[in-house]
Amino acid sequence: MRLVEISNGVEIAVEEAGTGRTVVLLHGWPVTAYHWRHTIPVLAAAGLRAITVELRGLGASSSHGGPFDKEVLAGDVVRLLDRLAVASFAVVGHDWGGTVGYLLAADLPGRVTALAVEEEMLPGIGAVVPEPGARYYPSWHGPFLRAPGLAEALVPGREDAFYGTFLGDSAGPEPLADDAVATYLAAYRRPSALEASVGYYRTASADAEAVRRRAAKPLAIPVLTVGGEFGMGRAVAASFGAVADHVEHRQVAGAGHYPAEQQPDVVNDALVRLLTTTHADGSQPT
């Protein structure tokens, strides 16, 4: 990956593969762009230019103390793509990357052609996670990270226990691959990762307000939602169905919070169908 300075010393880690129409992939928490390792070669082989972005403060990207509200993160992506001279693009977002992707699509209707969201519910537009995901997807991490000073006091020196527990619980019955867990734990041992982690979760009110301001005008572009059987599941479609006119859902059997890693063939098939049938103006064949 290479670092691109976007403003005020903030550097965003980015990697490209393939040529053709651009697809921007945004990871979530607590993972990195390594989440897309099974997706990138498939998109490139399908004739697409895939750009993976590591969000501010996570992976190899710097933070400079934030801020970490999702409007700022979306602005980071816009500035990055302007530097790369990308005019129009589709967005694929996992977890927080899905919220960032929604803000991009809402703010740039002339540039964003399609949106795919994996395992995310929009702030302020949640939905009930159905079984069996309700038994597996953790509910403890949000309150822990939002409690002032708590994570800062307890996580340093115990990063593997904290992040590792979440990765294990949220994966569902089938754990993530050992190499993925090792990669994520190595990235999140950095002090800046804790700063970003608490920052991402302590912007809940601002993030919900950002979504509310845009929700009155539904997205007109095609939206694909992806939910893991043991993750958020169909709650992803319920949340995004409130802000988009055209939502197709792919439920991924056997997967938890990381379908693109746990069942890559299923996810890649859905992504390629969306991204190769959507026209440059965001429309699809009738």
C-alpha cells in the first residue's frame, strides 16, 4: 500500500488493482483493507479498477487526533479520490465503511454509481438483528468504547484480548482465518488505533444527525446489502431500505460479521453482478 497525503498531514493508505470503472472499498472496525484480500482479484478480473482505502487512524493511515465523525471520514475519501483523479465510482463498505459509503452516495449523486454495504446498520436507523445473529453479534463493545476514559485505561497492553475477543465473538461459529486475525491484531496494537477506535464510537450523535439530514432524499442508485447469517443478517437491508429506493439483499449462510472473508465466493458473485451491470450513470438495465 502507499500513503497519500490528503490534508494537514493526514495520510491515507491506498492500494489499486485492475483497470476499468472504479470501485472503492472501505473496511470497517476492527479490521483493515486486508478484509478485501479475496475480493480484489475477482473485481480486477471482472474488468474493474479496485481501490482499497484504509480509514483515518486505522491500518496504515494516520489520524492526527481526529476528528472521527463519519462525515469527516467521507471527506477524506473524496479528497483522496480527487487526488487520484477519479471522477465516478461505486462504493463497497463493510461495517463503518458502509456508513461512510452511504454519506458519499448521498452527497455525490452524480459521482457514486452504486453502493454495496456489508454488515452495517446506519447510525440512527437501526433494526432488530434476527436470530441466529442476535446470539452471536456482540453488544458490549459499543458501550465500552463510548464510556469516557474506560478503554484508554483498560486496553493498552491488552489489545490482543480486547480486539481478539470481538473478532472471535463477531465471526460466529466459524472463526476468521489465523492470518487475518494476526494481521488485524498487529494493526490494532498501534496506540493510534485505540485513539481511532474510541473516536469512531464516540461520534454516535453526530453520525446519526448526519444520516438524518440526508435520509429525507432516498438514494436512487442501486444498493446491495450483504448480511451474515450469524451477524446482522437482514437487519442490514432493513436499515438501508429506509434511505434507498432500490435495495437488493444477499443473505450469506454460515458467515458472521465478515462475509467477504468467510464466504468470499457468495459475496464476490453478488458484487460482480452489481458492479458490472450498473451503468456509468448509476442506472441498471431494465
